[in-house]
Amino acid sequence: MDYVSALLPPVVMAVLFGGVIRVIVKTQGGANKAKEDAVVDAALARAEGARQASVRTDG
């Protein structure tokens, strides 16, 4: 019975890890991809604008 208690945690972790990978793969792309990409692009543009503004005020 010791071998069952020794193998159970790695097996459970492997199954959970497989589930996480499956969820990640299933949620990539799809109908919301364009909206998510637009949100990321807007956030990057804001960050770049803020960085350029701070460079102008420092210089």
C-alpha cells in the first residue's frame, strides 16, 4: 500500500497539469481574440505614451 501513497501525489499533479494545459489551449483565439488583442494594444500604447511623457519632462 506504500506504493499507492507514493504514486498518488505525482499522478494527481500530472492530471491537474494536463487540465490546466487543456484550458489554456481551449481559451486561445476564438471570438474574443480581437477584443483581447485590442485591450493589450491600448495598454501598451498608454504605457509607451506615459514613458515618452516622463522622458520629455525629465529632459
